[in-house]
Amino acid sequence: MRRAINLLDVPPDAVLVDGNVARGFTLPAKTVIKGDSKSMSIAAASILAKVERDRYCLEMDRLYPEYHFAGHKGYATKEHMDILRRIGPCPEHRRSFLGFLQK
């Protein structure tokens, strides 16, 4: 979120965060639990983020077809976890979420 805010052409006055944690912002930040059902701004941002994530996963599926990104869209489905256990992560996987592979 911080990176996205820093890339905006027009800086916002404040930040609304869906959830209960807002750390590291240089702007005033307000958390909104279940924000996507209470705030039109958070709901719209959630939709935009999902559409962009889906596009990105389709691109990753072309680069790394063995990971089936087009099917699971990066979510921790059983298929995705099984693939990671079998062949390990690709360069696009965030290592901070792969602790289960160390077990």
C-alpha cells in the first residue's frame, strides 16, 4: 500500500485501510474492519486490486506455466501448495509467505 501511495500523481490527504493494522504511513491512516463492505473507496480499491492481480497472474502463467497461476490466481489453494512443495517457488513467489516449505 505504501508503494502504491508513493506512486500516485496526486498525493492523498489520508489513507483508509481495510482491516485493523495501519503501520508505516507518513499520512494519517484509519483502519476500517470489513472496510470493503463499509467504504465505497475501499470497495473500489479492492476490485481494482483483484483485477490487476488476476491480470498479473495470467502473465505469470505464460512465463511459468508449470505453476498454473491462471487457475489459482496466486491464492494458497491445495493445487498451488502442492506445486510449491513439488517443484519449489519461482522467482515471483514472495519468500515471506513460503515458511511452510521449510518444514
